[in-house]
Amino acid sequence: MLIGSKAFRHLWEDWRRDYQPLQVLKLLLAYIGMPEDLSGELEETQHLLSYFDPDLAPHDSFWKDVVKLVDLAFPGDSLSKNASIERQIHQLRYLISSQQAQYVRTHYKKPGMTDKEALAVYLRWKPFTMFDQGRLHQKVSICDGKAVYPDGIPSVNLKILLYNRIEFILDSQGNFLNEVDAEQVTESGVVNGASFNYGNFKRHWQLDVEPVQPHDPDFRNRMTRGFRSPNKLKKRWGQQAPEQFDKSFYNPKGIYAQSHRSLANDVKRQARLFLALVYGFKPDQTKQSKEVHMSKQPQNNKGTAVLGSLVFMALYALGIWHNAVRGNIPFLILWSVLLLVNVSYFIFRLRK
């Protein structure tokens, strides 16, 4: 039985009914044959992913079950404890992200397409976000005051979140970046790759950030040595630049900057291009201005775009109601902003 298959779901429900959350997670790890330490080798990743049903989608409710079990099994900062099960659960995040990227490739990537293009097709009718600019996924090594990129290839990496748990990282060439990958092993993927998120806003630090230091696999610790993310320092107008501002995410003249723009602005540009790809616009870049413009001839017809906007507005309205009832203020604000953006887009399309 493959994980995610109909037959496995019956077994999964039996486990959840009969055992405590930690025991269920141990059974899942044993079912996969999860090693205590991932090697990052292609053959191992392919073998581990062979236990998952190819049709197990990133948006499947199975992953919600896993998140809930981890939340219950590891209260407080207990996932950072130095023990075998904690290490395996942490590294499972990397395997999950690899499985989810592989799902997109298998079901949406046609010959000649990039991972980015396939992901755009998959996300077209789903409430993804790019509010998090992925600063921690922009690591470089610094030598003599200059950036040395993983694999020697300059890249502005884009972070896309689906349901705030599912994470995809794309490089400038349109490739998925994963710590472990079923198709290719790259330095960029290991250093700046995606990882599935167990924690919500309240528990993200405890479940996804703190365990990295004690539980990351040895191969990743070796490959990330010397690579650093940009800092968050900002220069206020009229004031002297703070120390270490040359390594800032927001410095257009800093070490991390490309094309005389800050890395933060470059990420925004990549996000606009990806939105154009998802919703069917054809972006036009001129050599003179290098600015992103939206083509007046969308690839999708107006009726399809309007219908899509209506569907999204209904989903966002439902999300607002759901979070208002639960008193979840951060998500209430998030869904409200998404609704406003979609309403603006809807009006824009109607006027065209």
C-alpha cells in the first residue's frame, strides 16, 4: 500500500484511532523506512519517495493530519530535543517538500516546460501567497566582498506558500530547489531549498526553525558551511547606513544586490512575473527600462479570468468568515487582504 492511496487511508484512520500522536508518527516513519540521517543521495530520495502514492497531492488532507499529529506529539520546544525520533521528524519536512515538488512535475510538467511553468498551472485555482520574500532562501558565500552563489549561478529565488504549510522555492532559471530531490542534486537546492512547515504562526519557530540547528542532516551542514542569508537592516532616509548594511536584503548597492536593485526588489519583480505566468498574462521586458509590463493580450480569455476571480472571491469570503468565527486575527487579516486584491483584479478585468 502506498502512502496516500485509498487502501492506506483505511490503515491511517485505524492508526489515528488506536494510537497516540507520537506512536502514529513512529509508525509512519517505520512505514517509509526513514533513516535517522538523510544522505541527500538521489537513489535514497527516489527509494523513499517510492512509498508515496504519485497521486498524493500537496493540497491533500493527509498533510493536515500529519501537521496536527506533530503539533500534538511535540508540545513547546520538545522537537529540538536531541533524540532520534525528533531528528527523523524534522528531516521528514525535506522529504515531504520533495514529494510535493515531484507531484507537480508528474502531473503538470509537459515536455519543454520548466518546474516554474508546471507550478503555475497547478496553482492557478489555489490560494497561494508570496508575502514572505524568502530572505532565508537567498544564501550566498562572501569572498573578498563579493557574492559567490551556490553552483556558481546568480539567482533570485522565489518562495511560494500554499495554505501556509506547503512551500515551493524556485530559482531564476525556473527550477525547484529542494534539500533532497528525486531528479537532481544541486548545491543551490541543498543550501536554499524548500521545507514543509509543521507550525502555524504561533508554533512556526518551535516546530520549523529551532530544530534546524540540532537536527539538520550532516550532508546539508557540510554543504551550507560558509553560506549566509542577507540581514534585515534598513537605512532610514537622512541617516547614516547601519553597520553590516552592505549585507542587507534591502541595499541596492550591497553584496546581495543584482542589477543595481536591492535583492528585495528583485524578489518582488520575480513575484510579478510569476503572477503573470499563473493568471495568463504575457510579461514584456524591454532592454531599455527592464520594467515588467502586462501584455494587453492575455493568454486566457476574459470570461475565464472573470469566472476565476469570482471563485477566488467566494473562497476568500469563506476564509474570512471561518477565521472570524474562530477569532484567528492574523489569518482574518490575511484573507481580507487577499479578497481586496482579488476584487481589484476583478474590476480591472471588467474594465478591459
